[in-house]
Amino acid sequence: MSREPSAAEKMIGDFAPKLVDLTDRVLFGDVWQRQELSKRDRSLVTVAVLIALNRPEPLRFHWPSAMSAITIAKEVFSKT
């Protein structure tokens, strides 16, 4: 049975497969699933930190700044 690719895999899987693996397996598969905070509270903290750090780009994805950086890198390197 084939699985649907994650959003990260669709966006940058061809360019940064290890970052996709870490995002899917560690961030969303482990850290995000922990029970110490509700997903609502975890989302509020994440959004608040991104706003406080003036990082509007990751807000679109609600992902770390690494995703924004790798998206820009993929764009830049595809032009060379």
C-alpha cells in the first residue's frame, strides 16, 4: 500500500530529502505527537515564537525556518 507524500516531501523532497525525513519523522512524528502540550497549545507557542522572531515566511507552513531557507535555496540553485 502506497502512502501519500507529506507536504514537505512534495515541496522539497527532490532537493532536501534528509530535511524531509527529519521533519516528517522527528518533528511531526515524535515532537509534535508528545502529550505534554495539547496540539492547540503547541501551535499557539509556535506561532507566537515565529511572530516574536519576525519570521513571517514559516507561518505559511507552520514549519521551522529551515523550510523557508531550503525553499529559497532550491529556487536559487535551480537558476544556476
